[in-house]
Amino acid sequence: MTDLHPFVAGLPKAELHVHHVGSASPRIVAELAARHPDSKVPTDPEALADYFTFTDFAHFIDVYLSVVDLIRTPEDVRLLTFEVARDMARQNIRYAELTITPFSSTRRGIDEKAFMEAIEDARRAAEAELGTVLRWCFDIPGEAGLQAAEETARLAVDLRPEGLVSFGLGGPEIGVPRPQFKPYFDRAIAAGLHSVPHAGETTGPETVWDALNHLGAERIGHGTSSVKDPALLAHLAEHRIALEVCPTSNIATRAVATLDEHPVREMVDAGVLVTINSDDPPMFGTDLNSEYVVAARLLGLDERGVAGLAKNAVEASFLDPAGKRRIAAEIDAYTENWLAR
């Protein structure tokens, strides 16, 4: 089978499901840990590999929150955001919708306006210096309850930064029903933001239905269990509601037992618009390029098939139509040039 790594490395890409703090490379996490020595996070980048080995989803959340606790000043926020963009640019990611949880920072004492200024300054610098366009999804940390939902909705609507395009819901699904967040999604949608909640990662397809029926979901974060409900798959396919699939993440958090059991092929076979994403890449020992290679193996794709996956992400993005056409044309030109060599 053809080694697709070189092709994927140069392929222009968009990413739709990737978390701000969860994208911090070992180098950046170690630097932040050294700034804040009271943290339990290792300051040695090599030791972080062991630290980022998870026993289950609950353990992953604990480790994730310990890294969140390293983001304590606007300078930390700006450093993290720009360095995440730098890592994306190295992978030829042209456009990314980065999921940010502002509540996690504002409740730790970072001034909300300074937080917005930090991410926006990093966004503008990333586009000017690296050529990577960033947009934001502000998400509710579901485990923090309705107080966090109220605060996230207020920050999104009242202090809306220029780069904000969508509103999400993350964290554990078990014990965190989706319908209770309806008023906050209604408010965000009324303000012109898109709805992109996580659902069906560690719970069943009913959680995906709840995200669709109560939260007005336009894309679904993960949606892994959707394959258990043929009617749901048909609905997603008919309405072009994309699934943000993160294969390695699903294994790392034990949402799926093994890669060979991953349901991505069933999603594609049902006609669902599937996008490939990295979620929390350094924590899972992956990046978007690696996820494309994994997906290609699971789906039996060649270069044109992989390019088609890349165009799915562009289609499902909230980029403006001209921007979508530009990146899709880049993907086509790159693929034709590659195959003509």
C-alpha cells in the first residue's frame, strides 16, 4: 500500500475539532509548568508522554484540567494560542476552528477583556506571519454546570471577539444531559453563532438526537455512537450535518476499543459528511497529518480519497464561501500536481 505520509504532509487542510489547551505541545506545556511550579504537571517534555497516558475518559479530563490550570495570565493565553497556530502551520493547516473554553480562564482570575485581546492578538499574528486562519468556538465545560453555561453565553454574545464563529459544549457526557443547555444555545444562535456541541462520544445515539433537537446542532463533535441508530445516520446524511471524527482520540479516551473497530467506515458508507480531526493532539500523541493517514487506512483511500476528506472539512467549516473556494482549489491543485509527478 502506498505510503501516504508525504502526500498528507503537504496537503492543504482545514481542522474543525481541536481544543485550545489540548493542542499545547509538550514544549509549551513544559514551559508553562516551569512558569507555575506549584502545578503537578511535569516540566520535562519527555515525562509528559507518561503523564498523557489515560486509563479512561474521566482520567483524561483530570489530566486535561491540570493543564488548563497552567493558563493563568493573558501572556500565557497569547503564548499558547500563537504556538498552537505555529504547529498547525507546519502541517499545512490553512484554516482551523479552535475550541476555546473561556470560563476555565476567567474563573481562574484572568480578566475577560484581556483574555479576548490575547486570543485576538494571536489570531491576527498567526494569519499575518504564518498564513494560518484561526476562528473560535467558545464551548461550555459541561461538568461545570449551568453557571459555566451562563458565563460562556455572556462572554460569547456580549464580548464577542471578531474571530468567534460558533458555540459548543464539551467535557463529560455521562451525567450531563444536553437539553439543559438549550437556553444558552438559543441565545448564541440568536446572536448569529453556529451550534457545534459534542455528543455521542461516550454515550449513545440519543445524546446526538438531543444535540440536534434541543441545541440546534449544525455539526456534531465526535458522534461516534451514531452508527448504532440507522435512522440517525440517515438524518445526518440527508441534512449534511457533519461528524467531527477524531479516531486516535476515541482510542486514547477508551470511547472505542481499537482503531480497527472504529465506526468511521459505517459513517461514510451511510453517506454522512465525515471530517477528520485531532481533538487534543499532543495529549494523544498525534497530529492532524497522522489522523488523515489513520483514516485513509480505515477507509481504504488513495490520494484522491484523502483529498476528498480534506474537502469535506472545508465544506463543513464556517469559513466564508470565497475562503472555502480558495482552499478547495488549493487542495485540487496540490493533488493534481502530486499525481502528475
